[in-house]
Amino acid sequence: MNKLPASGAGPRKLRWSLRCWLVLGAALAAPGAFASDAVGSGMASCQTGPRATEPLHPALVSTERRLNAICARDVPTVLSLIDLEDPRVMGFPEGPRWVTNKGETIRRGWNDYMDNPVALKSWSWVQGPDVKAEGTMALVAAVVNYEFEVNGRPNPLKMRMTWVLHEVDGVWKSIHEHGSQPLPDPYGFGDWLKGTPPEGDAAWAGERPPQP
């Protein structure tokens, strides 16, 4: 036979449970409790996979925020995180061209990009991100998995990415970004990196080109 709780035990347990849920709810509602809050200042995050838990450099926060803005098709936020006034800007924000280096062209390019049937649905870090910062300049480098849809069809894309940012009036803005993929055999004789990979060396990660 089940024993009845001592007088008052049930209400006390209920009050304790309610307090726990209230504390938990307050913690989850606090700014920065979710990755999307920390990264996008309230913007919904489309980042998947684990994130670093240590304090993030604001240049990385800005980079992640811009990626989430691309998912949200939020052109004003994307443009606000690029320094369109810096004459040194050399970005590759859209389209099959080698270089885009005029602020007005970059602005037009992002607006036109969002009018195309290309949609970034989610993204995740594969290797990195690594941040090297000195004063008001920072470099963010990583391998990224992008999950695009083109005309409603899945189009995954894995890229090596590099962003160069600097601080402008307290905001970290991009002045350069570059994405690339390794060529399978750029010189026609296979991979020049020989031998057995040292444990943990990222140079052997992924597929290698055919060996001669």
C-alpha cells in the first residue's frame, strides 16, 4: 500500500517545484541564455551544431550575426555589418565574379541576391572558427557547412571561409570576406603532402586528391 505523505509535505513539494520552474524560466529568459540571443541580438539563429562556450570575440559575434541575417533575408542587418564606406573593402558577397570592391555595388548585390531563388536555410562550423585579433582589427577563419535551397531543392555547400573585420564606432564590420574550396588536383600531379598524418592534424581531414 502506498503511504500518504505527511501533512503539508505535498504542498511544500509543490511550492518547491514551482520555485524551481520560476528560477529556470527566469534564467532562460535572461539575455544571452540562448545562442541566438548572444549571436544575433534577438535575431532567430539558423546555426546548427555545437558552439563555443568561452567568451566570444565581438568580431566572431558580428560574423555569426551576419550569417543568421542572411538566413533571415534581412538585408539591412547584413549591410550594417559590412563597412561600405571603407575604400579598402574587397568583398565577394554574391555572384560569379572575381572581386566586388565598391560599396554601392555590394549594397546592390545583396539586395539583388535576396531576390534570387537561393535561400540559406542553416549553417554550422566544421573546423574553427579561429579568431586572431589585434586592436581594432580581427581575422575570423573557419570551414563552414552551408545548407542552401535553390528553387526549393537542397543544395549543401562546404566552404573555407575568411573574414577580415575592423571596429567602427563600437561595431565590428567586415571589410573582406572570401570563400573557397580546395581544387582536387591543381597542378596535375596529385597531392604534394606525403607521409602519415600526425594525430589531430587537420591537413588530412576530408577527402584527398588521387595520388600519382
